Amino acid sequence: MSRKRPNALAFAESPAQLLNALEWAYAENARAYARLVVLGPGDPTTRFQLHRLSDLARADGFEVVWAEVRRGAGTARELARLARQVRGAAALVIGDPYSGMIQLLLNGVAPTTRLVVVDDGTATLRYAEQWERGEELKRWHLDRRGVPSRITGFRATRLLGHRSDRVELFTAMPVTAPIPMRSNTYEWVRQRFAIPAILPGTDLMGTSLVETGVIDESAYLTGVARLVTERAVTRYLPHRREAPAKLAAIERLGVRIVTPDLPMEVYARRGPIGQSILSFPSTVLHTLPLVLAGTDVSIEALSVDDDWFVAGARDEERAFVRGI
């Protein structure tokens, strides 16, 4: 009699979360029994990238399904259906430990379920720090604005925070907290796509630090203009949350705005990508060296000047940005 295979359930709300859930399933050899659930967001750009990545994943044998938990009268029924799946999962993969939607679904998790938080960029660093200190979980860039961003449920707090022994990380970020962790090497992306075509010239990776309220927009635009002149930047690859007005101002500097239709790690590996990549403090400084290993692409980190921070930026925020 054959033993029933364990089932894994993953929740993702952004392209980066879905990509890293895919990488977890690939690394765990769980493609045959992992169900990747996209909790459909409202933002059109995010939805577009998620659909594009979902199509690629399905073509490669992954099960990816959408759950529209933010639209229409059927939201409650959809959440109830997902809650039943959570109760039966042997492993629950979480894209965002701060998500109120995921926190709600955690109420039904079984005592034996394995909990995995997959890499969601810089938020992972913040999460690991708060886990280690036993602090309440709060998003670093929302706390200063008075935006509710903390774990709201007692069960979610116990499962994800306060040095819980129920949780482990799957990440490419340089986490130093003593939380159980497995490194994400982006093996699926590297195996799925060949060496990319390389363009002459320099690409500048965009950042949403202006949109999060930490960096002053005029200072950022001045810095980009200087890079265009001094470093011959030809293409600007924006973060999906960058404001259209800011991108229009960058385009007027004579730079071509190229909006990725996939997470940057997949986009860069598929190519074409610039011979040289510049990036301000960002997740890609940790992920692209892995994704582009074996290519002739150079990746350079750019610093953020002290006078770029907004007047109200806290020391904690400044230190966090510099530490990315």
C-alpha cells in the first residue's frame, strides 16, 4: 500500500512572493504536490506580472491557481474554501508574514503543519530581525506613517513571531538571525532559462524608496540625472510600485524606460539585459548575482546620500536602507 504524499500549500500576493514559492517547490522537489495560490491583488501592474509568471510556471509543470479574495460577493466563500485547504496542508508556504489575509488563514493551521516564510525581499530582513528580538511584527516603512501594519491575531503572533519554533525561512537575503533557514539559489530560474543576451550599455534598476516615503523625490531624480551623464545609463528598469509621474521625469532625462513584465530575476535571466547593472539599495543586489552567475554582466551597488532622506526619516530607517 503506497503512502499518501504530503501536500504543500503556498500563498503569494506579489510576483516576488510567487517566484520564491516556485523556487521553494523546486528546491524541495515538491512540484508534484505543491499548490501555489495567488491571492489576487488589486493593483493592475502586480496582477499582470503575476499572470505572466503563473503562465510560465504552469508550462513548467507547477500547479498555480488564483483566488479572488478581494473582489466580489464571493470573497467569504473563497476564504472559507482556502481555510479548509490550510487545515489539510502538511506544509504552508507564506509569501508575506505581515499580510492580514494570510494571518486570517493561519487561524486554521494544524499543529503539525510545517510553516515556511519565503523571501519577499527587504521585508524578509525586517521579519528576521523582529523574530529574533521577539518583537511585534510591523512593516518598517509603514510604522512611521501610523499605518496599521502589525500582526492582529494572537494565533498568527504565536506562529510567526516571538522566536516561534514553528517557522523557517527560505531566502536569498543575508539573514543573520538564528532562525532555521534554507538558502534560495534561484535554481529553477537558472535551469529554466539559458544565458541571456547581453546588451551594450548600462541598466539602472529602479527603486520604490521614494514611494515608501523614505527618500526625497527631487534628490532621487537629481541623482539619476547625474548617473545618466556620468555612467552613460541607457535603460531604466522600474520597480512595479514606482509612480508614473516620476518615471516620466526620468524618461525626460533621455533614458529609455523598460518596464519588466516579470519579476526582475526572471526578466534579467531571460534577457536581454545590460552589460552593466547599477542599483540603489534593493533586493536585486542579492538576487541578481545568483541569477546571472556565469554571465559577463557586472552588478554594482550605489549608495544613498545622507541628504536624499526625507526630513522625517528616522535613524532606524536610514540604517535599514544602508544595510540592504
